[in-house]
Amino acid sequence: MDTYFHSVRLDKDKCRGCTNCIKRCPTQAIRVRNGKAVIIKERCIDCGECIRVCPHHAKYASRDVLSQIEDYKYKVALPAPALYGQFNNLDDVNIILNALPSLGFDSVFEVSKAAELISEATRIYMQQNTHIRPLLSSACPAVVRLIRVCFPELVDNIMPITAPVDEAGRLARIKAVQKTGLKPEEIGIFFITPCPAKVTAIKQPIGIEKSHVDGAIAINDIYPLLLKAMEKTEEADELKALHESGVIGIGWATSGGEASGTLHDNALAADGIENCMKILEEVDRGTLDSVDFIELNACQGGCVGGSLTSENPFIAKSRLMKLRKYSPISCNHLGNRVLPSELLCTSPVEPCDDVMKLADNVAEAMARMNRMKELLKVFPGLDCGTCGAPSCRALAEDIVRGYTTEHDCVFRAREELQELDSNESLDRFIPAPFREKKD
Amino acid sequence: MELLSLHYDVSGTDFTCAGEASSKIKRNLKELGFPTSVIRNVAIAVYEGEINLVIHGGGGVIDVEISPECISIVLADQGPGIPDVALAMQEGYSTAPDNVRQLGFGAGMGLPNIKKYTDEMIIESEVGKGTTIKLKVFVK
């Protein structure tokens, strides 16, 4: 198997080689080479920012299609709580949960149920491990990958508790085996996902050896089918009471939900990848050592902001607030206030500290950084992206790593042209906005 | 071998820019592949020093000289200077104005923290002329 699985992919035919994605990528993982975007797989964290920003829809998330559930004898849907916020005028979550089987599923297990267990486990873990502060949530896979690549020194602060979707998968499989008598591998567990990072987390998990989930289907792929099925369900006389989670479980769909689920006032929640990076900078600097728990969501608004959702995240959030009103605080409990070992990660989150290093040894890296300094003196500092790198500094880095040359810079090219034709003004070769002002 | 020098100007008027230089220094050290503990020590010391440049020094400069064995940092300002360095080194002693304290700074831990996170610290200060702090963090 390839060392790196990524859900985020490029459709070369649609890519125009523009600079939108390279500028937006939080880990500077994209370059334009030969007129097409190239994703640097070691750096990509599958956050989906490029999918959101690409005007040509050339970036997409690889995910499973609904027909793949047919590979299994018994199929279970795991709806993310973000799914509940996608529908207008919905007053009962049971309508969604009763409609899902008509898409081919045999049963439904809410991820929000497992989320409530994870919230309880978090509270216990926080009490038992007061020496690690702040604890960072492990729920957003894009954030976990961001920490590995950009803040490798903080991996030990990541709480080693599995994500709700994995716990939901584990419990759903146990339940299905008990009910059907089938072998565990004959049960297909499919997450209805709001984001590509979860697809990656299922195919290539961090913290556990193998995901308990077999596949991930995008919310926006099943949305039209589900909407039709829900119309029929609504007309039916009786709805089965399948919705078994409360305020805390549904709260996980939006930023701040997980933090408030700790029932702890010394917690912090940030959303949006740039905000997450700012908070991680502060953690790195030690200024947040007195905060007990930090929830970070790569998408703005939390999971409702995932790039595979159908609805605007702010609208979805407002609907979820209404849906969870008058719900019990939590419907799922661990029981004896003991942290079950099944909820703990089985392998540590390994830092990827080599990704950002300029060279294997400090001396060589220093020589390269000195060369970068020289290059940055002759680059224009416009960060225009025309060279295919997101900034002049990133181009300098690519050059010292030996990936390209300074000829990629259009401004350097201009100067070289001028050397060939020394009687002409430099300005002849560049577009008007970049020409020097004449008195 | 050629050393690597980095230079940063720190504005004394824009408080919102405080911390930018230390972030850049930290990023550079990460790219150079220094051990995490060394990077953290340098980052905290430089951050505290940078905040001091902004709050007390009216801005200044940060010069970092890097070798594989040692990271040397010089923070220099032309501010009011420190009348009693020993007093300023005491934990909790602060002359920061109220508006800065309201932001959570000025707790009197800046200089003691710099001392704590570095292997060598020399303060040269003259009232009315300015302050220069020379720091060293060794790579063990």
C-alpha cells in the first residue's frame, strides 16, 4: 500500500493551473507545474480548503459510492450529526433515520450516540491526566494531520481517545453481529461524512491500526436521494424512535460542541484552519498551558462546514440549535465512570517532523537557508504565485531543495531578458500593474 | 562553516505585530531541524524579549546567529533603559503600564522567563540610552 492515502485529489482535465489553491493551502502543499496543480503528498492534510476554493472544481474528494454497500450482507449507516442540519423545516431527526434504510441500509447507528460516550470519556481522561495541558481534541482528522506536519512537538498533547465515528463503527458492528449472527466482516459500516479528512481517516487511520468503519459516503452525494426518501417517510403513519442522542451528541456537529460537552469551563474551541493554526502557535509558545481542553475544527463552523456538505454551515448550525432544543443533555453513558480501554487509541500519533526540514542535518539545512536568504533578496516579494509556488519564500525553498530553478520567477526572467537586450527598459516585459512609476 | 544570521526589526508602535519575529525564528529553526526542546527554549525566550522590546523599548532589533552547536540572540533597543537590573530580574516585578496589563502582559515574568529558558543571559542597560540583551541557547 502507498504510504500516503489522500482523499483530496486533482482532476487534471479541469485544472487550469491558476493560483487559487496554492495560495489557500495551509501547509503549502500545492504547486503549479507545467500548467497543472501538483499536490505534495507528504504535506497534504486533506483539509479540503482547495476543494472549497477551486473555481474550476478541479479538486475533489475521493469517497465511496452508495452502490459499494452492496458488497456486504448487512449494511449499517452511521450518520454524522452534521447531516441533521442539512434539511429545511425538519422537526424530527427520526425522519432522517427512518428514511436512511430506503437507500439500502439495514440499520442506522447515530455517530452522535458515540460522541456522547466520547464526551464522557474525555471528562474522565481530563481528570486522570492533569499533567498534560492543554489537551487537544483528536476528533478532527485534518487537525491531527496539521499538528503532525506543522506542530510535531505538540503530538503528545493530542488526547489519545478515538473519534466518535470509530466508536460508532465499533458499537454498530457488535450490535449487528448480535442481531444477525453474521461474521463481523460480512457487516458493512458506512459513515455519512461531511468532509474528505474523515474519508482519509477511515482509509488510513492515525491512533488505531484499522478503522472500525468500512467506507465513507459524502453527505452531498446522498442528499437528493435522502430528501426524496424523507418525503415518503414523513407521509408514513409511524416513525420508529431511532434518535437516541441529546444536546451534547448533536453539539459535536458545530464548533464549540465538543468543548461544551466536557462540561468544563476552562475549555476553548476554534474553527477554520487558519484560526486553528493561530491557536496551535499559542499552545506551542506555552501561553495556553493553563487551558484544560482545546477543541479544534479545520472547517469554519465545525463539521457543518465540511466541504462535502450540502448546506451553508451557518444555516445548518441554526437548524441544529432548533433541533436539539428540548432534548436531554445526553442520552448515552459509560456507566461506571471508568474509561473503557476500547475508547483509547492503540498507537501513538507519530510526528512528521521531517516534512518541513530543509535537509537531514543542521549544517546542510543552514547552508540551504543562507542560499534562500540570497534568493529572497533578488525575488520581488510580491508572492504573486506566477512561479507556481504560493510565495517567494516557498519558491526559494523549492529551489534549495533542488526541485526547480530561479527561472520560474517571472521577474527574474524579466531581468535576464533585459541583460540580453540592454538598451530596453525592464518594464517592457511586464504587465502594467507591476511597472515602476514614472515621474 | 558559514554561520546563518537572521535579522528582524520590531516595531514599537504596533502592539498587534508583537510575536511575529519570534514566530518566524521558530519556523526557521524547525526547518533547520533543531531538536524540539532547543526550538521551544529559543522561541519562548525570544517571544518574551520581543514583547519587552514593544512594551518598554519602543521597538528595536533582534539578531540571531545560528551555528549547529549554539543559537545566539541579541535583542537591542534604544529605550529608557533599566535602572536596577537585579530588581527587574525578580519574578513579579513589573513597570508595565495598565493598558498592557489589561491584555495579559506585564506580569513581571518576562526577564525571569528569558533567564529560565536560556543557557547564557547578559543584560547591558544604560538609563536613557537603551538595553541590549545577549542570549545563548546551546544545542546539547
